[in-house]
Amino acid sequence: MKGRETIIWVGLVSFWLFFILEITLDIWFGSKFPGYDWKSESMSYLGQSGSPIQHWVSLWGIFVSVLISLFVIAFYRVYPSNMWLKLAAFSLLLYGLGEGMGSGLFPINPPDTAITVDGKFHNIFSGIGDTGMVLLPFWLMLMFPRNENRRLHAYLWTVVGIGLVMTSFFLVAKYYQPDNFILHDKGVWQRIYTLNYYVMLLVLSFKML
């Protein structure tokens, strides 16, 4: 029992550390990259090829994968094993590996330059990671019966809705770049998108207690 509790606490503390550092490092990285505009540029461009903090961003990506993996192990140990728990844990692990190590080890190309092999791999791993996170609230709704978790289900549907809206705003800003004060700033929409899902994981971590 002691060993199980230790594993769970290590996973919870790992996630809380990830949550705090992900926000603070985003700000710190931006301050170390002259000319970087957090409103109009996505977070991936902090670690772009040739960035003055490229190696730091890559190192953080590896650390993200470790922290999220520890959280996944804790999550898997808290609840009785079934198909929905396995799918939820797998989706979260995909996010940690895709958006962490995958995106970190393969830097994106600087804006307005030809895409390289690294840039293609970055997009692939990032897409896989995002898919895992987008699917996670659905697996959680199947894990926790609605009759016993009405408030949680209502919250998770809110997460899904915000995620869809922010994804739409981000994609329009990224691919169409309208001269519009709402849809131009893809960096803003991406950060709201990620914070939306990170808060969901924060809620999950407290539920695990």
C-alpha cells in the first residue's frame, strides 16, 4: 500500500510541477527570445531552428514527457482497470510524448521558410499529441458515470466546447491570417486552448486525491 501511495503522490506532484513550469517557462522563454511576439506567434516558434533558446526548449520538451508519464502511471494506479481508463491513460501518454519529446526534439522551421524534415516531424508529433488531449475528456466521461458525476460531465463538455472554438480561431489565424484583431493573434488562442486542457488535468489531479 505504501508503494502504491508513493507512486500516486509522485505522479500528482509531477503534474503540479508541470502545470506551474509550463506557464512560467512560456513567459521566461519569450523574454529570452528577442523579437518574439507571443500574441501572434505560436509556442512552437520559441524552439524554432536557430532560436537562441532552442536547446532549452528541447530539454523542457523531454522533461514534459517524463512528468506527464509519471502522472499517467499515478492516474492508472488510482482507478480500477477497464477499457476507458486504458484509453484515457493512453491518450494522455500520447500527449506527453507527442507535444513533449516529439515536438521538442524536432524544431519547427522559422516563419516564411521552407519546411524541413524536422519541421514535418514536429507537425506530426504535435498533431498526435493534440489528438490524444482532445479525445481525453470523452474517455473521462465514459470512465465516470454521468449519474454520479453530473457536474464533472457538464465541466468536461465545457472543455470540449472551448477547445473546439479555440482550435477554430487558431487554425483561421494560422492559415488565413486575416487582418482582424480577433483572429490575427494565433498565439493568444493557442495559449487559451492549452490552458483549457491543462486546467482539466488539474481538476482531474484533485479528483484523484
